[in-house]
Amino acid sequence: MDETGTDREARIRQALQHLKNDTTDQFDKVEPFEASEFTDPELAARERDLVFGRVPTIVAHGSEIPNAFDFKTVRMPRNNVIIARQRDGGVKALVNLCRHRGALLECEASGRRRLFSCPYHRWSYDIDGKLRTVTRDNTFGELDRAEAGLVELPCEERHGFVWVIDRAGAEIDVAGWLGPEMDAILAGYRLDRLACVRQEGFEEPTNWKIMQDAFLDGYHVQYAHPNTAAKYIHTNVMVFEDFGRHCRFIAPRKSIDRWLEEDPGDRSLVEDVTETHFLGPNSTLLKQPDHFQLLTFRPHPESPTHSVMEMRLIVPSPEEAGLPPERWEQLWEKNWQILLSVLHAEDFPVLRDSQAGMASRDAGSMLLGRNEVANQVFRRLLKRLLAETADA
């Protein structure tokens, strides 16, 4: 697939035609859903096990732990996890729990450690999780050190991202999960050559699916963001590619309007669109003309009405961007602050209120429209995963 040439330009021209006709790509039918899907503790537990405990999800960009002994901690739906860069350059995901008495081994969000040392009794573990030290071992008694290391979760670094399956013993195959189309698309972006320059997580009183749905939705832009995003992005005009577990769609920016009455000919219109990728089950990757934004959404380990959203700004180096370092820093700081203000002032209040609304005992059935294609793909994926057994 030619991701920089005719394929993308053809899809952009489809979006331009939709804009002229006040149309958009559509799913095959309207789908009902229930409020309980966002409040039911039993369903939330099944999602933690049958979704996050079975398929790869993104936990970091590799540039967040660039050097050997760098680490970051992540609270996954099933486990507290340490993501650690190894001596050989690889990455491991280790359950953040001392195997002696169960203390949280690492409390810092990120840092650099040659070993992880438990604050309770000072047992220590190597960067690869092997048990290194049992304090006062002459009095402790016999143990099999090979069996007392940190529990390892399946982990793979691919396309610049670190992916984890949140269950020990599972088999991870990121390329297989992505499928040939999405794997090729991500490979073409060379995200491993970029850097994550801003990252922040937000714990919100909303179910993770409400959060994920909002950031696959091009139908709300004009109404929820009239003074921000709606000034730049058209509402409810999208061209989709459905890859089964994942999808990609183009939304025209308002800079494309100059071609509504004039034929653009063979010129590139790439800078006149935003390209969004749903990476199932819980990430939205936005391709902007000069950078990427990654949004990930995870369930709370216990509460169905809470979740964590993580946002990352992934950009080229100052040299590749053709900017002096000071101007480069100012550019991404400005972008970051715009994103934060939109989230906190516009998106989050609506989504919190949505969760409150879902608590109504007589909410009745609700609907996903044919025009909400990415949301339909997301819902279809979850239904398929939840219909299968944990061992499937």
C-alpha cells in the first residue's frame, strides 16, 4: 500500500466529494446499546480478563525508556507493571510486586535502576526480574531463587511502541494482532524514529469505553468544540477503511475548502486532512501533518465507572523538523497546552456527565448511528472478544 502517494490522495478526494455532497462513509446498520455496558461490575471484570488479558495494548513509546536500565511503571487493568529497558536493548514487562511479602516494588512513575529494591525487607531484583538478593538469607530458609523472580508479562516492541498483554503466560504477536494492513500502515510511518516529547495520564470518573468512543467520533466536533477543533476540522465527514479489529479514517480540515469549487488537480492535499487510526482495543493514533498524537484508554482495576486516559505527543527531532531547538520546544509546548485545554474544558466535562447519565436505572436503549463507523468497529471488536472464552 502506497501510504505517501496515490492511495492516500484518492481517499482525500473521496472526503472532498463527501464534503461537497454533505455525506460520509457509513456502517451497515444502526446498532443499539445499553447503559449497563458502562456500569456493570461483572462486565468490567470480563473486559479486564478477556480483552486486556488476551490481546496486545500499547503502554509506552520506546523513546520514554531510551537507555538500558530506564523504566516506567504502569497500572494495567489486571496488574501493576514495570516496563524496563534491558541491557541488550530489549524491553521487559514485570509485575510490580515483591515475591517475598507482596510489597509494591517500585513506587516511582519512571526513572533509572540497575536493580529494583523492595522498601519492606530490601529483597532486590535485577533489571530482568531475576532475584538478586535475599537479605539475611542465612536465617530465611531454603527457596528456589529461579522461581522467586518477578513475574514477567508478554511484551513486544514494534513500530516504536511497547505492547503488553496483561496476563502472564499469554503469547504475544503484535503483527498478527494488527493484521497485514494496519501493520504495514504503522511500519510506513516509521514511528520508531520519532520521540515522545510530552506524556500525561488522567484518571477520570468515566468508563473506559465512553472515553475511547469520544476519541473515535467525528460527529460531535461542531457541537462539543465550537470554539476550538470545529474551527479547523469538518464535522461528520469521513472516509473509512475497516480492517476488522482496527480501522483508519480521514477527516478533512477546513483548509481544504478552497478546493470545493476548484479542481486541485494532481497536487497533494495531505496537509488538508487529519488521519485517525483505531488500534483495537483501546488506542487512537492521530496523524497530523507534522506529528502524531496517541491516546490510550484503560479500565480501572476495580471500578467500572473509572478509567485512565494517557495522551502522548510524538514528534520528529529538531533537525528533522528543520527548527532550532528553542522554536521546536515552543511549538510542541503550544500544541500540548491546546490539547490539554480542549480535554479539560470541553471533552472531560461532557464525558463525566455521560457516565452520570448512564447511572439512570431506566435509561432505555441508546443508539450508534451508521455514520459512527469507528465506534461501530470498536463495539464489534469488543463483542467478538467477549463472546470468546479466555482460553480461545
